[in-house]
Amino acid sequence: MGDFAILKVIGEGSFGRALLIWQESSNQTHAMKEIGLPTHMDTCIS
């Protein structure tokens, strides 16, 4: 995310959070959803 800067967290839930970000190259703000994924295969539900 080198071109983006996180301005603030605008929401949080059980799977992740919503962020207000600023894109430096276009000088625009956007909303981005960040989700947490399992890091190990044994934690996945099959």
C-alpha cells in the first residue's frame, strides 16, 4: 500500500475493519475494507 495513507478507521466488525484512505497519486480519498484471513490451513473450516 505504498500509494495509500490510512486517515482513520471508520468501522470495525468481526471479520475486519473499514478504513478511510488517501491515494497520493490521485489526491483522492476512498473507503477500503481490510479483512483478516486465517494464516494456517488447520484453522480453516472445511
